[in-house]
Amino acid sequence: MKTPIEMMLDGIEWKPCRGEVDHSSDLPYVTHEGVLRIGLNELRCYTLNTGERVFDADDIKELFTDGRPEAGPFQNGTSEP
């Protein structure tokens, strides 16, 4: 059974990425890219050659901070209540 996030990611229109890939490296590389829309937010996401799917870190930060610079999880912008 798939998780809710897996079902959301399956609904993305994935587009192949073009670019040079260093196949001599053991590091994963991007094979496809897409956009996950959640409300008014757009999260860039990528499929790696390992099959793993990852989100763009800047988009995740903006999602959780409402675009506020250096915002923490509390109203005063810090990680302390």
C-alpha cells in the first residue's frame, strides 16, 4: 500500500532531465524533475537514478516558514517558545 506522499508524487508530470552526468561517480544524479503543488505552494521535486524522490530544500524551507527569512517554528522567529 502506498503512502499519501507516494500517491501525490505519482501524480506529478515528470519530465526527463537533460545534462551531463558523470557516470564514473557513485553519487546519485537527477533523471527527472517535476513540481508538486500543495495549496498555493509549488515544490520542485526530482527523481534520482536510484529511484529515490527528493524535494528542493529552498522550496521546503519556504513552505514551512511562509517565505519569512530565518523564521523558526514559533511566532518570534526562533526555535524557542
